[in-house]
Amino acid sequence: MSKRVSHSILDPVIGPRLKSLYPVLRIPRWFPPEGIIFVGHAFAIAGAVGFALSTQYWWAGLIAAAGVIGNHTADCLDGTHARSTGQCRNGGELLDHFTDPLSFAYWLVGIGIAAASLELALIAVICLFAIAVLTNIKAKLVGEFSLSRFGPTEFKTLLAMLGTSLSAVALIQPESVSQVAWVTLLSLIIVGVIQLPIQLVQAVREVNASGHAPDTSEWITNG
């Protein structure tokens, strides 16, 4: 299992506060941590629906923000529950890393619907999965799963703020909600397009310098 290192700016601030909720929630010890992952994923879907409906209902942006926050809370508590109850499993780790990029994809599509631009949403999702694939392959090669200074926590914080902002705009100037979503989505794409090649070059250098020995074996073909 790759060791996990976070360089996030907000993780040291938000993470401990969310994890402090664990004793308060009194999650049954028998409850599988995978269940918490699925609960978090359900929050992600609710958040995406909230973004998509934010141009029609003023409260939908609040649903979006609540979905993002609920997802991140579950993401912080699933590992805590697994370690506290002795239920750490590779399958849980796999589900966690599998659902994370899907959650972000849902939100980007929801924002794209609000922005009336599925083309922008498609570009954003492609950038997202390119970064996710790069992160996971690098983790396999160097034995360390690392999060950048602007990582998932920062991204989710931005999306939660966007959700509340869309609700406020919907109350004050409803016709501007779509424009706010469009500008935000375009800004995220610009940042992603700039970040991706930089992270790619850094990742190639890192795996060449400190990665495991290159795999020189041939494919084994069965049949």
C-alpha cells in the first residue's frame, strides 16, 4: 500500500475538525467503512443535482453545497472508522479512490448543466480524470500517494462556496446564475489546463529519480 502524504493547505485545518465528529455520530462498530463511502457518494450525487437545478430554484445551490460538504465529511470519516474498528481492507481503499474522481465528475457535469454548456463540462471532466490517472500511476511507481497544495479539500471548499454563491445570486439576480456557473467552470478549466502539463513533467521527473525499478518484463498472454 502506498503511503499517503498531503501537502494541502486546508487539510490541517478542516480534517481534524471533521474527524472530531466521529465520536459524536456514534457510528455502530459493525457498520462497514465501505458503507460510509457509499453514503458520501450519495451526498456527491445530491450535490450534482443541486448544481444542475441551481438556475431553476434558489435553494438548489444550498443542496449542492451540502452535498459537497457531506461528501467530504464522509471521506474524512471512512478511514477513521476503519482504523477504529479494525476494518481496514484493500477493497475499501480501492472503493475510496474509485469514487473520489467520480464525485468530482458529477459536480462538474452539474455545473455544466447550470452553465448551459455541456461542452465545457466535458473538457473539465477530461482534465479531472487526466490528473486523477496521473496521480494514481505516480503513486504506484513511487509508493507514495501525494496530494498537492491545491488538492481535493481545496477544490471541494471552492465548490461549496460556489453552491452558496449560486443560491445568493438566484435570490438577488436570477438571470445571472448561469453566467456565474459558466465563468466558474471556464476558470476551473483554465487552471486545470495549466496545471496538468506542469504536474506531468514533475511526475515524470519524480518517477525517474525515485520510482521503483522499471518493469522490463514482457506481457504474459494466456490463450
